[in-house]
Amino acid sequence: MTFGARMLKTGIAVTLALYLSSWLNLAPSVIAAVAAIFAMQPSIYRSWRYFLDQIQTNTLGAVIAMLAGYFFSSEPIAVGLVCILVIMICLKLNMGDTIGLTLVTVISVMEASGQWDFALNRFSLSIIGIVSAFLINILVIPPKPKQQLYGQIHGIFDQMSLLLRTSITDEMKENIFRDEKNKLEGDIRALSDKYVLFEEEHKKMKRNSFNESRHLVVYKQMLHALEKGREVLETIEDHYFQSERISNTDQDFIVEIEMLTKFHEHILLKFDHKLKPNTTEALLMEESSDEFIKGTLKCYIEQEGKASYRLAIVAASMYDYGLQLNRLNRLVDNNHRYDEDKDEAKSNSVRWWKKLNKLWKR
């Protein structure tokens, strides 16, 4: 696990919650610290959503706990029953993420056995922690899912391309290859979670600009292409080395994998505006990949025997990977064309205004 911004912000939020509790003479301040830890979220939208949900469930939980404490005191069985009731209410309201902190408030308030001032003190401490986490999350290194997503895509591709290029040559040590493949799977799952945050923030925070929507589609396809590349690794491990192969089979598959990884890298560089769109090289890679995989797939399906079927499975997986890369390439080219049209329209508008100013000065 690496040190990240969320860890740093959690520590700052805890510190702020403790200082605010001390400044307002509220004790025990540890409740505010615990609330700040629970309330730190990975995106601004989730911070806002969590803030609103916690205000509602904490208020409801505090009221129920105060009434239960007044009528049933702080008997352990009463505390347990109230916790069950509050959990059921949170789930009914589709606010399951708030259960942990709400139960902390409930138990703290029931300790007061119905005393209003004591219950208000405990409730205030929880709110201080939630507010501290919310403010720190939006003011100190605010989450930027889009930039984080793009950086992770490049890192995962570099890792995946190395594994793909060495998968058939069998150059990498088995234990290293296995560890790296497991790490790749975990990184792709983390990338998928990051994409969900980006998509959620885009849709829920009213940022539905056409430009952002285009990027959302491209990033989704980038994630899909990485998942297909990982599936190629899985099929190679499960089927390739268990099949009987002729002398040039390894070389044919190695050449195709090199072509696919190079095409994938080309697309990412093009999206990053480091390469020109619609280049001849990209078109050749697209056509070569399509023709080679189709020919290889047909060749191994027409052969008889389980070995050829296993190689056909590997070829089919590579073909699917190539299809997703072709789709990603078209999306990136369309993205470039839109940017170019937008820049041209902006330039025309500037020239028009300059001419208008000259005529006005005359």
C-alpha cells in the first residue's frame, strides 16, 4: 500500500476535529475524531452525498437513542435493540454507508440515559467530525478522478504490455510473472472503481458538457481494452502451453502480440496529443491485426484435435482484444476531429471579431 492524499487528508481531518472539539469545550473529542475517519470519502460528490446522508441518519439515530435512553435507560439489551432498529432504518432509506458512524452516535447518546444536554454534546461531536472531513476533502488536495484515471491507465498498460510480450516467449520467471499478473488484476479492479467515481461525479454533479461526455466514453473503452488484454493473458496461461504447436506457431503469435501492444500504445499516445490522428501506420496496424487474427483463427478451427481448439481459443481472445483496440482507435480519432473543428470555429470567431473592430474604428 502506498501513501496517498486520502491518508494525509484523514490525518488532517482528525486533527481539525480534535482542535474544534477542544475549542468548543466538547468532550470526549475522540468521538469527533472517529467521525472524521468514517466521513473521509474518495470523491467530492461522495463527500457531499455522505455529508447529507450522515446529517439525516445521525439526527434520526440521536433522536431514537435519546428517547430509548429516557424510557429504557442504558441497559445493554436496550442498546442492542436500538442499534438493530437504526440499522433497519438506514437500510430502508438506502443509506447503508452511514450505518457505522450512526451507531457510534446512537451508543454515545444512549450512554446519557435520556439527558438532553449530554445527548446534544455527543451529537455535536459527531457532526464536527463529519464537517471536518468534508471541508478537508474539498479544500486540501481535492480528488480529481479524471486525472487519476488517466495516469492509472498508462501505468497499467505498461505493466500489461510487458506481461503480454513475455507471455509466449516464457522469458520471465514463473513466480515473478504470477505476482505481476495478480497485481495487474488488482490494478484493473482499482481502475474500474476509479472509473465509477469519475462517471458518478460527471453525472451527479451536473457536469454534463459534451466534451466531458466524450471523454467518459473514451475512458470506458480504454478500461474495456485493458480488460480484454488481461483476458488474453488468462487464455495464454490456460490453453497455449497445453497445446501441441508446429515450429512457427510461437513466432506467429509473438509477432501478433507485438503488433497489438504497439497498436494499443499508439492509440494512447494519440489520445495524449503526442501523435497525429489517422496516420498510415495506425491504419496498417488495424488492417494487419484484423487479417492476421482472422486467418489464424480460421486455420486452427479447421484443424482437428483438442490442441488446435486450444490455440483457437487463444487466437479468438487476441481477435477480441484487437476489435476493442479498433473501436478505441475510432473513438480517439473522433475525439481529435471534434477538437480540431472546435479550434477552427474558435479561430474563425476571433478573425471575425478582429474584422468587425477594424470596421468599427473606421
